[in-house]
Amino acid sequence: MANPFTKNDPRINRKGRPKGSPNKSVEEVRNLVQQFVENNLETLQADFEQLEPKDRLMFIEKLLKHVLPNPIVSLEQLSESDLDILLDKLKKTA
């Protein structure tokens, strides 16, 4: 397949997608998964109840990876605004 762009083509986005902007295809997949779960909730619950305790825990662990954000290992992973929010919350609780 030939490259549709030429060297120094002004149509090329050299910066890429801005940080924090949603990926449309990922959002579409999330919506499809959510619809699937909502439409099959009773079946999923019945299947879950038939699992062994060990398998139930593995299932829950896999689900949580898609619901909860990844843990922060170091403060360097946070943006300036995230750090400000964290500091404000800490000040309010102290």
C-alpha cells in the first residue's frame, strides 16, 4: 500500500493525539462491553455462581482491571493538575 503523504506534507499530525483526549475506538469497545454485560446480567450471574471460589476471585480480579485505574507507583506519574488536586484533598482531610 502506497503512503498517502509526501515528505513535509502539512496534513500530517506530528504531535499525535493530545494527552488525556479519549481514544474513540476504545470508548466504542467499552460501550459495547457495557451493553453486553447489561443485556446478559442474569446469565453472567448464574455462570459466576457456578464457578469455584478460586475462579470467582480470578474473574473479579480481571473485571477490576477494567473498572479501577492503574495504581500509581510514583508521584512522577501524576500531572501538575493531578498533584494540585491531591494536595487539596490532603489539606482538607488534615
